[in-house]
Amino acid sequence: MRMPTPDASVLARRAEIVNALRAIVPGEGVIAERDEMRVYETDALTAYRQLPMVVVLPNTTEQVSQVLKYCNEVGIKVVPRGAGTSLSGGALPLADGIILGLGKFNKIVDIDYANRTVTAQPGVTNLGITNAVAHEGFYYAPDPSSQIACTIGGNIAENSGGVHCLKYGLTTNNVLGIEMVLMNGDIIRLGGKHLDSDGYDLLGVMTGSEGLLGVVTEVTVRILRKPETLRALLIGFPSSESGGDCVAAIIAAGIIPGGMEMMDKPAIHAAEEFVHAGYPMDVEALLIVELDGPEAEVHHLIGEVEKIALTCGAVSIRISESEDERMVFWAGRKAAFPAVGRISPDYLCMDGTIPRKQLPLVLTRMAEMSVKHGLRVANVFHAGDGNLHPLILYDANKPGELQAAEDFGADILKLCVEVGGVLTGEHGVGVEKRDLMNHQFTEVDLNQQQRVKCAFDPEALLNPGKVFPQLHRCAELGRMHIHRGQLPFPDLPRF
Amino acid sequence: MTTHSNKSVLKPADADQALEAVRWAISEETPLELVGKGSKRKLGRPFQATHTLDLSDLTGVTLYEPEELVLSARAGTPLAELEALLAENRQQFAFEPTDFGPLLGGEAGKQTIGGVVSCNLAGPRRVKAGAARDHFLGFQAISGRGEAFKAGGRVVKNVTGYDLSKLIAGSYGTLTVLTEVTLKVLPAPEDTRTVLIRALDDATAIRVMALALQSPYEVAGAAHVPASLAGALGVEEVAGGAATAIRLEGFGPSIEYRAGKLRDLLGGFGTVEFLDRQPSLVFWAALRDVKPFVSTPERLVWRLSVPPADGARVVADIKGRLPGAEAYFDWGGGLVWLAIEPGADGAGQAAIRGAIGLSGGHATLVRAPDTIRASADVFQPQQAPLAALSARVKETLDPKRIFNPGRMYAGV
């Protein structure tokens, strides 16, 4: 993976930089020993590793501001980091950059049931927010699979999703306010406990910006009351087409389930052999439909979904009759990644989104690619919103297999774009999909995005080498070519 | 050359012509007023523009796949046309956009989808379904650099690149010329009903709405209208006393069940009544479109966004400072529609923004004569670092300040 060339002049000043950072963040907050920095050398995209120049773990927003201001003034690159659970290499260090870890920002600041909000420091875990309000019957809706470990600050950076997105939205639909620090040290508050930001929706731009625009130091999210009832159906289909038809028919009936997940045969088998959830082994596609809400509604909709499934050719249907049984239905799906990890030394988890109706075509083409690249693939699919997670099985110890897996993954993502979808639904571009961005966007599109970065970080010091395949200087991006008096459309109506 | 508000009008027939018009304006360094059907033309600060770029000929649905919950249309397509198409498929834009036409002295039903998105509109369902920004998946646009570009996509779950759709939603046409927009659509509810609790004061109403919104009964609207304004909504059943309204939507059996649960939960606060489907639809549309203030066009109308639990406190504070002020509440108290007397000093901005104060939130002067909107801060003034950042963002998309310059903030 090509990363920005380390700046030799910065590396030469390392000792001076470490001292300057220690003056801002005293004590153990600055880590400069190689062995101690080792835990920061990668994130959940473990194929890539790089020791940072130094790690800084500030305690306060003021320290974050001073660290960024210093780095901005002397031209040092900064990689922000939460829990390091990014699947796209978003927190991959740079040899000449600091890691700015927000792990010490781990407190819940305010719980406000009257306004239905929680304000937390960015290092609080996603599940930590739900846990803080669960005793009152509330929860925070976005639930990425890494929710035990991933932080709410990282969720903002990645606009994290989860299995309940279709009904409850992604992070961006559930965050109300943030405090953030710009590279120049400016501390800015966006939004709050009210429902909409004033002025430009910079909160919306920050969410999903992969740590390239600013460092989040506080987050206010909305919390929801837990549904009265949750029940799930486990539905087996003889083909992915009939499974896909069923998903479409459920939505066409006006039903938006809390969760709707599909697995293909390899994923079903891997999961079943791992957790023994009682999944049918003779089906080509397995659908979990979870209905949540008031008791009367769930009772009504379970019957509706069952009828729809039968019309779509379901060959097996189970309906959860207890909370335990519902959890068992989910156990296999939730363990799908580790289950695949059991049957293969390594796997790559991809993350494209496609228009749902393209699923059969995409699965067929993926099977062809599997033959071509000589690697197996298992699929789990957030069926409601078209977010596909192909798991490519490989063995890093076999020469060439990592490369083959990456090539296979790239082919899948290009296919997603080709059928009208996108490169990433919830894992982010990071370094992993950076060089594929040209398949989805033109140079004009990408340059415009980079110009927005220039408004936040004109020296391009915040998390460079991520998201954009080419780095341009802001001065270069700012140039305009104006052709005076040219009117190629002389027939443009003028009144 | 015909005139339209004393400005010459450029009316492109398609996105290519719009691009040429923008390139011409850039080369002439002449500002453009961007309009669709003009229903929100009086929203924002008055600004100087020698030419109008009329986008109302950029019409037509370019993609609608009901089972994929997605619709794309050219930016000048009338909202009403899209809503009719969605209704045929029992779907809707769940964010329920406000129609500002009548409030601002125009007709109802005129606005375009581009205008709806540009002003990030949201109706009473905001508490459950979000605003236009939450449903805005992607767009094609022309930048103030004279380049056609796109962002986002047609799928709901997409984190590829910056979410520029959010930036454009609510930018009031100051950043780009939208030419095509893609939105998420959702099933329309099978049925709807409203639970009314009568004769509550503002503070109690806020508590009652909080209880409803904290409940698991999937409230799709929570509003409170004081007695003085209840009659102006045009719903016979509501006139004659303060009404705190909790909207339920969904499948028949579910509504029946939840209505009973809410009656049990809230019955201790006041008399509980129910509005059936038809009066319910009329009630929430009137509330959404600020009907209580349409018939008194001389009054200034403010829109306040505050933490919901603070709504009654903020309004009581304002009433103490501005005699004659009247208000009603949506979004469980988080959205306050406020009318004040036309002579108020500085359009009441000091009193109103002072009352919001430390609660956090903001106030927008929605209806006032041009002269007042030219001198008052129509949008909430921002702290210096945020104002500077917003100005830099404007610079990236519209460096020559061609698009609606100064409509939100001077110099932006």
C-alpha cells in the first residue's frame, strides 16, 4: 500500500517534537518507545502495519487543541484513533505522524431523559452508551458488530451502521451534536440537544469524514426507548433470487423490519458448524427478519411476513417464541465472521452496497470471480439496505494469496459500483478502498471533496493517505480557469 | 427581455444549459438568485443579484424503484408531482416537508424538490423520521467553479467519500446549483390517529409530550397548541381549548393498541380525546405549514430550534420580554413557531436569542418584510471560529460568490 513519503526533516526532529508534545500532555500521555507503540501499529485491517513516530494520549479538549495547533504550525501529520477497530485502515499510523489517541476521553458527560440524549466523550464505547441508559429502558440505536469495543468518536468518523440501519438509520441520523477541534486548534461546537444544526450542516459533513476534517472531543446522541417486543423469523430459501424477492415483497407491503439479514450457503454452513443455531443446511439463502415495536404490531406483522415468505417460495420458516430463541436465530449471524475465521486461516471482509435487486447477478458474478481467483467466498448481507459483506477466505502464509484476495475484493467492489452501488456501505474507504475511488467518482468529484477538506485542514495534515487516491495541495485545487465571454449554448433562453 | 422582480431571468432547459449559465455568470462575476418555483423566495436575507437562474424547467423523475425505496428527480420537479407518484405506490417522503407558500404570502403546493432539499425542510414527523437531510442520498450539481459534479449515490447505506449531501441540504442555494437529487422514500402509514390531551398549560404539555416520546409507542408527532391558536388550525374538533397532540401512525391493530396505552399513560393530565384519520391529516398539515400565523401577515414569524424540554421555558421568557408574542410547539417542544408584533425592536432578535441563551439552539426569522430581514440577523449568528469555517466551506464551492450571496450570512 502506497502511503505518503515520510518527511525526513520531520523524522530528524523527532526528539524535539516528543519534548514539545510532552510539554502539552505531561506524564504518560506521550508514548515514544517502540515497544510501547507496538499496540498502535495497526487497526482491524491487520494486513497493514506501521509504527507511528509518537503516540499522544491527551486528557482534555484544551490539550487536543494545543497538540493540533502545534502540529499544524510545524507541519506534523496527525492520525486520530479511537479503539482502533476500523476495518478499512482508517487509523493506520504514518511513520512521520503522531497517533492522537482519544482513549482517555472515556466518560459519560450527561444523560438527559427529558430530551432523550446522552452526551459522552468520544472514547466511550458504542455499547457503553446503551449500557448507561439501559436500566431506564433506553438504548442507542446504531449497533456495529464491534460495538463492545468501538468508540462513539470512531462511529462519528466512520458513520457506523449495524443491522438496524434500515429502520433506525446510521450514526449520522442519530447524532445531534459534537465538539470538535480543527487542525489550527479552533474548538467548535456543532448542534446540541436540539434537533437541527444552524448554518451549514457541518455535523453531517464531519460524520463519516474518516478523521480527515477534525478531531471529535464530545458527542451528543439521541437515545430511543427499547421496543416492547422483539421477534424474529428464520426463513430458508432454495435460491438467492427467492430470498431477494421475499425482501422486496416485505418492503413492498409497507413493512420496515428492525433487522433483515441474509446469508448464503457457505456462510450458513460456517455459522452452523460454529454455533449450532439450528440453521437449515439444505437451503441456498437464509433470511432473518426481526420485527420490533409494540406487542400488537409485532404480532400482526409476524403473520404478514410469514404469508409473504410462503408466497416467495420459502422452504423453511421458524418464528421465535421466546427471547432465547430469538437470540439463537441471531447467534449464527452474529458469529458469521469468527465462524468463517475458523474455516480459513485468514479472511478479508468486504463492504459494498448494491441496489438490492442486483443481488442474484452480483452473487452469480462473484461465484465466477471465486473460480478465477481460486479463493472461496461467503456472503452475509444486510438485505434491507443492500449492504453486502463478502468474506474472502485466504491464507496469508501461502505466497500470493493476500494479493489474490485483495484483487478479488477489488473486483467485487468494482462490480458493486457497476450495478449502481457504492464501494463502502459502513466500513469506510480508509486505505483499503482508497485506490478504487476513481471507479466511483470522477476527478472533478474527488477534487471537490478534497476542496472541502481544505476548508478544515488547509495543510492536509489530518490523516493524509486515507480516502483520496491522489493528494493535491489546496493552492492547486483552488485555482480556477475562467473563459470569459464563451457561450457554447447561444440558444440558452434569456428573458 | 421580460422582467421578473426587476431581474433578468436565465431559464435553462436542462443541466447542460444550467452549467453554461453558471459559467457565464462566473466569467461576468455576476451573482445569481437561484429559484425553483419561488415559494421560499422570501426566506433568508435579501441580497443583490442581477440575474435569476430559474431552475423550474429541470423537471422529471429519472429513477423510481419503490421496492428499493429510492427516487431520483431533476431539481425543479414540483414536490406535489412527486408526492402524487409516491402515493400511487403507497409511499412517501417521511420527512413531511413544510410548505412555506401561504405563510410567506404565496400559494400552497408550489415548491420543488430542489428547494425542499436546499432548505432542509422537516415537518412534525421529524421526531421519528428526521429531516430532508436524513433522506437525501445523493445529487448532481454545478459548483461555483463552473463544474458539474456528483456526490453520494442511490443506495441508503453509503460512506464512500464525504457526505456532501448533508452540506447541501440546508445551504439555501448558497453552495451549488442542484440539478438532480436522489432521496430515500418509505412506505406511507396504513392509518393514522391522534391522541389529544386538552387544556394543558405549556409547561405541563412539554412534560406530557416527553412522556409520550419516552414511551415505546412510536410517536410520529408531538405538538402543543395553546387555546388562543387552536381555532386557527381549521379542525373543528381541536378548536376551543389548548390541545396537546400525539400522533400515531402504522398498521391498524398497532394504532388501536398504542392509542389505548397512551390514554392510560397520559389520562391523568387532562381529558383525552381522539382525532380519526381525516381530521388528523388536516391538523398535522396545518401545524406543519404554520397555518396559525398565516392570517396575520403583519406579524413577524420566528422559528426556534431548542432542546425539547426547554421549549416552554424559552417561550415564557420571550413572552415576558415581548408583549403580544404567541407561540406553539412541535417536535415535543423542540420546534417553536413564534409570532411577534411587527414593531418589536430589532425584530425581537435580542429578546428571542437571549431567551434561548445557554439552552443551546437557534432562531431563524422566517417571515418579515425585506427591510427588516435586511437589517436583522435572519439566521443565528455564529461564534467566530464556526463562522470562519462556514465561510471557508463556501469558498470551496463558490469562490466567486455567485450563488445567492449573503442569503444566509453577509459575505457567505
